[in-house]
Amino acid sequence: MTLHEFIQSALAEDVGDGDHTSLSTIPADAQKRARLLVKEVGILAGVEVAQAIFVQVDPHFQVDVLMQDGAAMKPGDIVLTVAGNARNILTAERLVLNCMQRMSGIATQTRQMVNMLEGTRCKLLDTRKTTPNFRLCEKMAVKIGGGVNHRFGLYDMILIKDNHVDYAGSVTKAVQLAVQYLADTGRNLPIEVEVRNRAEVEEALAVGHLTRMLLDNFQPADLRDMVRLINGRVITEASGGINLDNLRAYAETGVDYISSGALTHHVKSLDLSLKAY
């Protein structure tokens, strides 16, 4: 889904056959202004999305951007101003706020976690634990916050998780089947496999063909041992049970990536408002 398609779908969901409140209370030719105000401390995200929404609602809007994505924000800051048809400003208002508030919450959480990794080689990844049909914006917010996007969907990477391994019969069998599938279909996709213990790590190293290995639910001391065992032969990623309290300890194991679903599914939206002036 492109950003244009997302905005089109979101507006159709919200507007339906008309914004009847605005149609009934605001003259058709009324020209007004509004400004987007910050009400919480955090990292700003969604300015680019807001601009695209305004353009799609009314290409005649005059939008003046005063703060950019990734900026530190505080209560009282003005992100942007918009001037134009009053009815159209009100139509765009809620979609702009819904996107920017959630995106800013994600960017803020991401930046906090990225800062905790400073001085290590580890980078922070997002996951597919996203809001249906809002993944594009949520992954944009992760990047704005300083994180790295993992695969976007099921189609751009082969990620063999524990259920795939169990259904296939073993790590070896699952990887071999994936390699054969790519050969048969003429696709060139990276292969990652999730491993749960030392035996599966050794099995995955033996079978080969991997771009990355996902070490799931290891304690930091055990993860450090596995990273040493792997010794740079594949990229390493850790997940499972990692939070703000132990994030640094995991990063200091030498693992290349830490993936966190909490970046997008366990985040508090930040308070913004669009006010007439």
C-alpha cells in the first residue's frame, strides 16, 4: 500500500458520504487558518504524512511547516500552520492528528531505546507487530526515531520461525525447503531462521544458506556464548523478553540486532491538537 492509497482509504472510512457537521455549520466559501500544537514532550513524527494528507484533501491548502520529522518537541511548540477552505481543514484534522500522534509515540519510544544502545554495535529493529493497514506509517516512525526496519511483510524475506521449524520437522529441513523454493520460483530473498537453543544454532550453522539467525528467548549470558559460537558467520538478531530494563545487557553481548515488537504494538500516542487561530 502506498501513502496515497492509505490516505485515500482512511479518508473514505472517515468521511463516508460527507462530513455533515461541517457541511451544515460552515459556509462553503469560508477561509480559515489552524495550527498544529504540541502538548507533550517527545520526538516528532508524521509531518511528511500530514503534508500528504493536506494535499490530498485540498491541493489549494497553504501549509507552512515549522518543525521537521525527528525534531525534539515540547508543549507549546507549533509544528505547522494550514490555511484554506474551512470545511476541508476540518475534514483533514482528525486523520492528521491520528497519524501524527501515534507516529510520534512510536518515534519517541524508538529514540529512547536507540539511545540506550549507544556505544554498542547493536541496532534496533521493528517487527510485523503493527496495526493493520497502518504499517507504512508505523515503520516510517521507527526510522524517524533512529530504528531500522525489518521486513515489511511476508513477501520480502523468508523468516523461518519456530512454528515453521516444527511443522517442517527440523531447522535443516525448513531451510532446505526454503532454498529449494527460491530456486524453483526464481526468487532471490534473504533467509533467516529462528533458533531456540545451542543445538539449533549448531544445526543452522551446519545447513548454511542463511543471511541472519534469530536467537529467541536467550538470557544475555547464553546469548553472548551463541554470538561467540556464530563468530560472524551470519548476522545475529535477538528477541524475546527484552525490555528497557535489560536492553543494554543484551546489546553488550555483541549481537548485531535486537528486534522489538513493543516499538509498534505497545506504545502510547502523544498529544497533539489542531486549533483555529
